Amino acid sequence: MRERLPDTPLYVSVTTTTGHALALEKLTGICDGVFYTPLDFCFAVRRILRAIRPSLVLIMETEIWPNLWRETKRSGAGLLVVNARISDRALPRYVKMRWFFAPILAIPDAIHAQSAQDVERYAQLGAPRERLHLGRNLKYDFHPDRIHTSQEVADWVRDHAPAHVVIAASTMPGVDGADGDEDDLTLEAFEAMGLDGLLWIHVPRRPERFDVAAAKLTARGIRFVRRSQLSGLTLPGVLLLDTLGELSGLFPLAHVVFMGGTLVRRGGHNILEPAFFGKPVVAGPYMENFAEIAREFTAAGALLRIAGAAELAPRLRVLLADAGGSGELARGLAESKRGATEVACRAAIEILEANWPRQRRPLFQYLLLKPLSLLWAWGARRKQNVVPERLDAPVLCVGGLAMGGSGKTPTVLHLAEYFRRIGRTPGILTRGYRRVSPTPYALIAAGDPAPVSETGDEAQIFVRAGIAHLGIGGDRVDVGRRLLAKWPVDVVLLDDGYQHRRLHRDFDLLLLDAQDPLSGGSVFPLGRLREPADGLRRANAIILTRVQRGREYRRLLAYIEKQKPGMPVFRSRVVPGEWMPAARPEGKAAAFCGLGNPASFWATLRLMGIETCYRWAFGDHHQYRPAELARLKHHALEAGATVLLTTEKDWMNLPPEAETLLEPLTIRWLRIGIEIEAEEALLAQIRQQMKNQYRTN
């Protein structure tokens, strides 16, 4: 998914501390965050969905969480279940509760099952047939070439030169006293084998079992060393693997592998990793968790089954004497089953394209805010019923439908730079959000400085760019006339003025944030729209901003086409520029921002190859106070950061003494630009539209 969607944020949830540690280790640089799956209560699930605003949630295997599934669909996100399976042991219990599972299994957009048998089992539980697909088993897409053996362990094994290496992988305690304990059962087999030069690598499934296994080895008088404390060992002996994430890297060293969880009633573990390394694999009678794989591999002679622990030592001795080709049979069969990842990714992207997140409020909030939303929408429509006043220069409006960021400021700068490049004299009209000057307007020549108090934070970006004369004030008609009277401006860029109907514009360029195009789908305060979504019909062209590579946005394009057939739609994305006031930051970085869409800044950092150890998002246009910076510094230092990263807009909103307050941390802010796909076609349309009223060749 990361290769296909390099700009799209990916988050992974886990349910155990072991899973959390492994996800952080394996997925750093691939995913954007790892977090614990919320308890399946609506209030907890909704908070996660509001924080991440996913367009797609992928559920792995048999994680059936009714509230998570229901709230995911209510949020507007797609829901896909991949690698789905129902074990032999679970099926009878699930069938008895079909009345409960049937409506839940109707929620996902699609369920991709591991096998034909699993497809039938989901249908038996009430999943709609049209949403069931045979998606194969993702575990077959294991890549042995990506697995690396710890050099320390490899050197240790080479130095001891064992004649035989057996791995007892993922051993488990029994379900009850009658079941036994695989640590005891497998160590009995080690003692019974009596082979000189035997290295037995013992791997308990859970970290809490490491010390238990060590105690059993000591009680039996078996020579052993712990992986965490490697030292010399006389063979035959045992290497106790008491670390996480290294088992896969040990399979290449093995001659034979016993797969745990199969001598006790635990349902077994995945045999595919040793199979891909061409190792003979022995398993006990309990393989319900991987029933289809076990049946297929056993029938092909690629998995050797034993009825009980008494058969383990004899079978291992035979295999060590003559593997009989079962390892190569396992490798060949495993490699023939690849392709599940490709199927799952195609399905995921298809569903991703068919959905976008929307804001769903609790019923009491909806009933309270809906009348206010209708009142706001009425007022917005009423403001459209004015006779616009013209300026003596063509006006290009760059605006949006929603409150919050959609990339208007960098787009205005980009267009102003274009007009200046072709020999025009651009001027920018902006209201100067949060300016605190007592004067009703400000006129600033291109390249001249001005304090933030006079301009506001976003207008300060225009000031520092120095590429256009600037008029700031709430009455854009009056300020525009003053701007034209003072300088020979021959094209006016109206910043964030899509709803400012008093000023005539020759071209309306509407920006829609591709990640949240309709901002909750409702007018403020129910959502974040400034006017009803059908206002996009007034636009002459639309730019989808912050588009992600690999995305087609089919549903959004279909919505725009329905609202106004033939609407020209372009795409733009953020392009990182230079770090200020110095070069690219070095050292461990923390980041903060106060943007309408903070995820865009996090994504930009990731695309630049910058991994942050801590992030903090504030509200849009946030004015930072010294106490907040003190807390920010505390958390950043606690995370080990040496540098703080932020945006140009946030840099404007820091207090004058910010750099001193944040010491010993250094601070850098990023200057950004945009690139527009098919830009020349857009510019040609703008020029043509303006020529209808003005001579703008």
C-alpha cells in the first residue's frame, strides 16, 4: 500500500504490547502511526475515527468488532476485511449465534476470505454472497529475501559448528492441565534424541514464558544459554531465544523445524515461513487455525504430522538423517500460492476510491445544530443576492467552500509568481485574518516589510514573498480601488474570496481539499462548510489540492460532474521548499503546527524522509503562548528531540522570544510551494476568460 499510495497516511492498530513493539520496529518509515485498537465502545471508537478521519479501514482475519465496523461505515469510510478466516474450533460457536453475526457481516464493503472453505463459512454465518470474495492467504506472500539473520547469532552458531540444528518454534502452554505444556513435551524430545552436536533452538511464543522456559531447562539439567546473554555452549545444548522479532531470521539456520501450538489444543501457528526457507516442518494434531494450509501441505508431503509428543523425537531423528525432500516440496507449494497481497491491495484501493470521510454527530448535537446550520445557509445564500462592483483590472478569485485550510495561500502565491513572470504587475487582496491593527486597511508594496500585527499571519507570507503589491482589509472593494490607485496593478488575485460577492470577479477558481472535500458535508456549525456544497457550481474551474499519488478520486470527480457537467478539474500537490532560517535540520526532530489540515504537514515531512519522534497539532491560526511553548519543549526533550520543525504560517504566530524559550532546541520552519497538473491548460483558461472583459494578452 505504501508503494502504491506514497502520500496517503497509513495507520496500524494493535491489541497487544508485543504487537505494538513489533509494529514500531518493522513499520517505522512505512506507516504514519501505531496505536492500540480502542475498546469496542462507541465513544472510544468515534474518538479514534474523528482523530484519523480514515477513508478506508482494513480489518485483518477474524477481528469482528461490531461497534468499530458500524461506526466506520457511519463515518463515511470504506470497510474491507482481508485474510478473513473462521477456524474449525470457532465455527460451531459462531453458527449458534448466527442471529448476532449476520447483520454485522453485512456491514463491510467486501470480505476477502483465505480459502473457498472460509467463503462458505462466512456465507453460513449470514454474510451477503455478493460481498464475499476468494482473496487467498496473505501469509503466502512472505518474502524470505527480506529476512536477515542477526549477525551476532549467525557468528555464534558458526563458531559452535553444530551437526544438527532443530528449532522448536512458538511453543505454548496447554489449555488446561490435561493438555500438557509444549516446553516440557519438546524438551523431553530433545533429551530423547541423544544426538551429538545437536543445537536445539527453543522459542517460547510469549515473552512472559521466557523465564518459565529457562527455569524448566535448569530443572532438567540441560545445558543452555539465553539469546540475550550469548556465551559458550557445549553441544548438545539449547539456545533459548528470549528476544522478540528474531525467529524468522533463524529459520535459514535450521535443518528441521517443529511448529508449536500443535501438540496442545492451541490451533497451531503459521508454517509458511520455514516452508519458504525450504525446511522440513513437523506439526502435531492441532492445526485448526491453519486448517486449509495444513490439509494442503500434508496431502502434498510438504508437512509431516505426528499424533502426539511421543512421536516427535523419532520423527526428528529420521528427518535429520534424511530430509527426504519435504522441505523443497514445502518451498515449491508455498511459492505457487503467492498473489494474495496484490488482490488485497487492488480491493483496498477500489474501496478507497469509492468513499470519503464525513462528519457524523450524535443525535442530540444534530438536533441542536441543524436549525443553526439552516440559518447559516440561508444567510450565505442571501449574501449572494448583491450586485457586484467592478475594479479597473481583471480579478481572479482563489477560494474554498469550507472553513480551514485547503491550500489557498500557496496557490495565490503560485499564480502571482506566474503573472509576474509573464510581465504583469500582480496585486493581492486579502482580508488579513486576525490582524490587530486599528486601521481599517493596509497597503504594502511588493518587497516592503510589515509587522504581523498589521497583516495577520497568512498575509505575512505574501509580504515575505515580495512578489505582489498587497491590499489588506475587510472591504475588498474599497481596498482594491486603493490598491489600483497606488500602483499600476494589472491583475488582482482575490485571496479566500469565494463568498465575497460584493466584488466582481472575472474568474472563480475553487479549491477543494482532496482529503476532506466537503468538510463534514454540512454547513457550519453542523459541519465546516461556509455555504451549501452546490455552491461549487459558481466556479469556473476547480483544483483538488493535496492530492495523493496513486489516487484517482473517482467518487469526488463523479460528484463534481453531477453538480456541474463539464466542470474543468485540475489537481495540485504541495512541494516542499527550503528550510528557514538555515539548511535541512539535523538530529532527532519533533514537529508542531496550527493548520486547518495538520495531516498535510506530517505527510510532507514523511515525503522528505524526516521521521519525527513527537508531533503536536494546534488549532488553525493558533497564537502561541509562552506556557504552551514550555510544554512543547518539555515533551520534545522527553522524546529525545534536538530540533523543532514547523510551518511558515506557525512561525509568524510565535512570540518574539520563542527561540529563547525553546532553548536548547533549535527551530526550523518550512517554506512550501505547489505544483499543478496540466497547469498550462488551467492558465490558458484563466487568460481566455479574462480576455472577454479586459485586454490581457
